[in-house]
Amino acid sequence: MSGQDVIVLGGGAAGCMAAIQAGKRGKKVLLVDGGKRVGGKIPISGGGRCNFTNRNAKPDRFASANPRFAHSALAAFSAADTEAWIAAAGIPYHEKKLGQLFCDRSALDVVGLLEKDLREAGVAVKLNAKVEGLDQGAGGFRAFGPGWEETAPKAVVALGGPSYPLLGATDLALRFARQLGLAVQDTAPALDGFVWNEEDAQRFEGLQGLSLDVRMSCGGKSFDEALLFTHRGLSGPVALQASLYWRPGEAVKIDWRPGQDLEASLLHTKTNSGYLNFENWLGLAQGAGLPRRLAERWSDLYSLGTGPVFNLGEKALRKAAERLKQWTFVPAGTVGWHKAEVMRGGVDTDELSQKTMECKKVPGLYFIGEAVDVTGQLGGYNFQWAFASGYVCGQAV
């Protein structure tokens, strides 16, 4: 193809949205993607049902060195706009919880909608085209890969990050940014489970599959959601959320029974049901209410003896309650790129216009979606950022 106005590299949610919006404005757009179909990670998202946005998508739900950067894009194409777009296409959907919107049938409904909108916007799509390079010349930008080469006055980089490499994800967007002189914030796998340190791996061995609702805190943020014990550490929605704000070497705090006054419960038990031992109290709903296997293990680890609670002093009981409310551990790390849902960090937002996503130092070049240092919490926020950043870019190229 020759004579295009814009090359969009990457056919995920952000790249497709940018191409669609530019095409609707009459621009000649070429979208290049290495897959057999556009959509990238969409088919496996949300358990196959695509959590395509969140009704609570505000800038404070995103991690970034500049927390306000996402404001303009999220205002220009809001969660309500995404919901209206899905609804207008006749795709049935529902709210699962906490503002999370999922397709009723399949994530492929969203892929099909993107494909339809690309066709209607007149976007040319080049699939099975691995992207290897991007450079700048007198005529604009040259993108190339094995067996292909294209040029255009403007280029949009929507190549995401290296999470889920089995789907072809790489750090190519960041390499392009660095090679063109742009600053990049440190990256790490995010929305990812925690791996035990050696001591805690021994302490909690054999509890995989056990789940319960807890409050997990780190990096100044707290989340109340389900926790899942795995054979390597802790996962579940609450761990994935906390991982976005965790840094290596930092402690993670867990309140095993949020909303419960365990000190009062233990002191009440001492006075009124003192023949209960600590392990039995741990397993009672009016006590700590922990799952049986965890109650047994906790009692073994932090035993206050097998005798009745009324034999224990108030100081010991308060200490036991405090440990359950403020238990801390230092993860050895997170599971890693092969399981992480997204990349944290990316192209420094100081390098970009928050209204258009254009590079300040390299006019005509745009970075959008996951490649940018804007990472949403779990629950549809990252799709919303992809759509919103793609929208404002497509309105500007």
C-alpha cells in the first residue's frame, strides 16, 4: 500500500480504536499486526468474556508517574462512551460487580465489532506482518518487518508491552521509544500474583486452592477482594490489584478479616466462651472465621496453646488479634511476564501530549495504550485506557 496518511503498528484495542477514528475522519490508514486477526489479548480477557470497561474509570484508578495524565483522554472517551458503543452494536453485556462490564456471550463479540468498524472506516489491515523496525526520515516514518516495508507522514505505536509473550507480546514499543530519544519509566509485570519468600513457602505449603476475602495493602493502596492460595504464593483479585503498587523488597499487609473487631471478639470469648481453644475460635464465623485448613495452619504457626482461651492473658489475646489484622510478608517477587495481565510503566507521559498522545520531541509520532506509563487497576480499566487513548490519537493524527 502506498500513499497512506498514517501507519498504526499494533492491532489491539488501542491500535484498532485509533485506526477507526482516523479512518472515519477521511484519513488513509494502514493498520499492521503480527497476528492472524486483530484483537490481540481480547479473546482471553475477562475469562473469555472481555471486561471491556468499568463504570468507575477515573484517573485515580490508574498508576502513573503523572496521575493526572489520563484525565483528558478519559474525559474525551469515557466509560459511558465505551458502554454506549458496545450497546449500539447490539452486544449483550452485564455488570458483574464494582462497575465491571462484561460481554454476556464472548470476548470475540468485541473483536468482531472492531473488525466491522475498521472495514466501515476504510482502514487497510495488514495481518501476519511481524513488526521489526521503525525509523524516521525526510518523508515521515518507515515501518518494516520480514517481507514488508511501509512509509507514512505519521505513525502510531500501539504495540503494548511484554505481558503474555505466548501471544506475541514484546517490549518493541519501548525499544522504539528509546531509539527515538524518549524517556521510559521503569517497567514491571503487573496485575500478577505474588510468589512466597522461602520461609513463607514452607509455612503455607499445601494450602493451594484455598480462598477467602481479605484486605491487602501495599504502596499506599488497600483492596478488599478475594485471595487465592496457589502452589507458589498468593493470587486472586486482591493480590493482582496490590501487585500494581508493589515494589521489590516492600512488605505487603493482610487483614484476614476486614471489618471485624477481632480483639473484641477474643476478649468476649475469654469472658463468655472461654473453654474454646484458639484454633476453634479461629474457625468460628463470630471469631476470625478463617477456612478450616488455614485456621489449623495458623494455630500451628502462631499457637497460643491448646488450652482454653480463658487461660490466656489480655495482652496475648490483643497480640493475636493484631497479627490477624496486620499480618505482613515480603514477596520474593511476582509470577512474571508470562502470567501478568499488563505492564506497569512505559513511555514517560512527560514525552506526550495528554490531549493527543503525540510525542513532543518527535512530531507525527504517537504512543497509545499499554506502551504508555498509565496502568489501570484490575476490572476493565486497562481496556478503557486503550480505547480512550486510541480515540484521542485517532482524532488528532
